[in-house]
Amino acid sequence: MNHAPTRRRFLAVAGATSLLAACGHRQHWDLDDVSSVLSDLKFDLVDDTGRKVDASTYAGKVVILYFGYTHCPDVCPTTMSNLASAVQLLGPRAADVRILFVSVDPARDTPAILHAYTQAFSPQAVGLTGTMDQIQAAAKRYHVAFNDGKKDASGNYAVNHSSAIYVFAKDGRGMLIGSDQSAPAKIAHDLRQLLAD
């Protein structure tokens, strides 16, 4: 579940572009600014209540997008915990943020399971699923790779997946990228700036 290759691709381009923007007032971001290369928020999926949703459903909200799965033993719960803590630090402004957890394991992650999982972390978290084609289309848009591991004797398996987090402005513009190692305080700092825009 290595997020490094995905982040390196974005950062190589974004780093070069940011040098050109050295003049004028610029916001300080604690996460990595990839606004020059990160695609805008776009997907067609189903939320954890069974409702069809797309990017317009969350218009006016700052969105954090993360791909994972509920049976993930380590990286996903750590990341979701960090995201939930960051959003909680916002106080009343937390209502204007959504954590969108896209399952890369739709065979096991039903809407009901996703709902219980995401709500255990934050009331601002929403589980998203869909057909494998829909999930793959969303993952491809953000250069997220995933594949099922080998099943054990009981039929259980892990899903190997990229673990970057993507942050979008209230109008859906792609802005920032972080990881499972991003500290809640740093995430919250950047969310406050996006909420103020």
C-alpha cells in the first residue's frame, strides 16, 4: 500500500510549476500543492445510503478523497483516524467538509458496511462504492492503483492500494495531496484556508 509513486508523479510536475508562481501573494500549504496537475473532482458512484452521487452532490464543501477498504488492517484506519481528527479540529466549520472514502473492495464493502465504517470515524465521512468500472474510472482519474491479493484458505484477501489523500476546494478544484502520514494539525491548517476562500 505504497503511496510514494503516486505522490512523486504529482510532485515532480507541481514542484516545477510552483517555481513559476513565486511572484505575488501565495498561500502557505502544509500538504503538497498539486493544484497545477490534480484533476478536478469528478466521479459517478453510489453513497453509503444507496443514493447515486457525483461531484455536484458535494458542491460548496471542501472534499477530502481517499481510496481504501473496510477490511484494511492498518493504513486505512490510520488515515481515516487522522482525517477525522483534522476535521474535528475545525469546530463548527467541520460541517462544510466531507471525507469521501471510496471502496476499492466493492465485493465486500456494501453500502451498509461502508456506512457503519465511515460513521465510526466521523459524521462528515461518507462511504462510496459502485460497479468495478465506476470505481476504476475514479481511481484512474487520480492515478490510484489497486489490486486484490491472493486469497487464503478461508477466502480472505488483502487489497493492495495507493494511500494518498486528495483535497478539493469548494468549487471542486483539485488542490492538495497528502498521505497516511500527514498530521491532523497540518491537514486542518489547509482545510481552514480552503474554507476561508
